[in-house]
Amino acid sequence: MKDTTEMQQAVKIYKALGEPTRLKIALLLKEESDQCCCVLGEKLNSVAISTLSHHLKKMAESGLLTFRKEGTFIYYSLDVEAAEKYAPFLIK
């Protein structure tokens, strides 16, 4: 049986991916990493920037995304190691 920490991490990631917009974000970031919220917003034109920011925050908190700050912008990437471990279908 997996340890409790690993199970909790898996639950967080599965919850994050359980929302269709978040799954789309993960798939977009798989194709092209290091994207800011505004670029992702253009690609997901039906999502308000404030809603997108909320989704990105939840995904980062789950451990599925990494991010870096540059000035006032935050650039997001898919954490490939976490995706391979908990959601390998994202990497295929």
C-alpha cells in the first residue's frame, strides 16, 4: 500500500484534473511549457482570466504545475515528473 503522503498527493492531482478546463490547461502545457496566464487565456478563449488564474493556482497547489515569476507575470509549466507518476495519460 502507498504511504499516506503519496496518496494525498494523488488525490490532489486527480481532483485538479477532474475539472475539464484544468485538463485542457494541462494538455496545453504538455505541448508548450512556460506559458503565462494571458497566453493560456487566448488559447482557452472561453475562460475569463480571473477564472483561469484560479484554475492555475489550484493546479500548482496540487503539485501538477511548476511556475516561475518574472516581474508581474507568472509562467506555468507541467511538472512532468508528477504527471508521469500520477497521470501518465497526459504525457502520451
